[in-house]
Amino acid sequence: MGSGVHPDEDDDGFGFETEAAEPAEQVSSVIAIIRIIAVLGMGLSISFGLFISLVGVKGLLVGVPSMLAAIPLFFLMQYAEKWAARGRL
């Protein structure tokens, strides 16, 4: 393949040589799905909680627990990634 250094392709005098990027580590499709679901769940629970909290005091009774629902989703995502790093997924 070569040395990994790519020369400047045009002749404008402003280019510089760059190192080739290292290939990214592959992620299991299960981890990708867990990440997508967790991020969507966190975003929806926080946005719904903020929206309902605008109603007033009664809205806070629903909005705050809804926003707190994002916390377990974050830890679910972290746990799944650690589990996959150990080779179990």
C-alpha cells in the first residue's frame, strides 16, 4: 500500500502531506441498535419532560420523572458497551 503519506494533489502551493487515518474499530450491530434506542429514548424523555414542565406545577409532577427516565437509558448504553468489550455480545 505504501507509506501512508498522501501527497498534495493540486499545485496551488497551500497543501500539505497528511497521514492516512487508521481504520475505525468495528461495532456489533446489537450495540449499534442499543445505542440508537438509548439516544432516542434519552432525547424523547428529556424533551417531553421539558415540554410538560412548561404547564406549571402539575406539569412538573410528570415532567421531572420523565426527564429522570433518561438516566437509566444512559447506564443501559454504558453497560451494553462494557459487555460487548468483554466479548459477550
